[in-house]
Amino acid sequence: MSQSDKKRTTVEIHNRTYKIVGDEPPHHIRMVASLVDQKMKEIQESNPRLDTAQLAVLTAVNTMNDYLKLKEEYTNLESKEKDEDRKNHD
């Protein structure tokens, strides 16, 4: 897919407008943007003195932490499932 074939979606995050270009459907991009905006609001409520850059970095760190935890949980569930499949076939 060339750059001209990609979808453009306008979103608002932390009271700023962004044009996101990508392969995902617009509703998906809007959902992701909404979740980022929501996470930024949560962090800002508990740390009102953060500037936008600090807030963005903390949001990214928190989001990546959540992602890695979920990825680890998924890997553990996959391993358990494979172990159970092996036990059932023995």
C-alpha cells in the first residue's frame, strides 16, 4: 500500500488535533486516540504540574508497561494450553 493509499484520520488528543495516516480503519484509529487521550487525562489528574512532553512520555511508559504485562500473560496462557494439550495426548 503506497502512502497515497493509506487512510487519513483526524483525531484529538489532549486538546490538540492530529492527522493520523495508516492502514487501520478510521474507527480503530479514533478508538486508539480516545484511549491515549483518556490515559493522559488520568495521569494529568494525579500529576497536574506535568507539561505536555512529560505527560506524553509518562503515558507512553504506562501504556508500554500495560502492553508488556498483557503480552506476558498471553505467553503464559499459551504455554499452559500447550502443556495441557501435551498431557491430553500422552
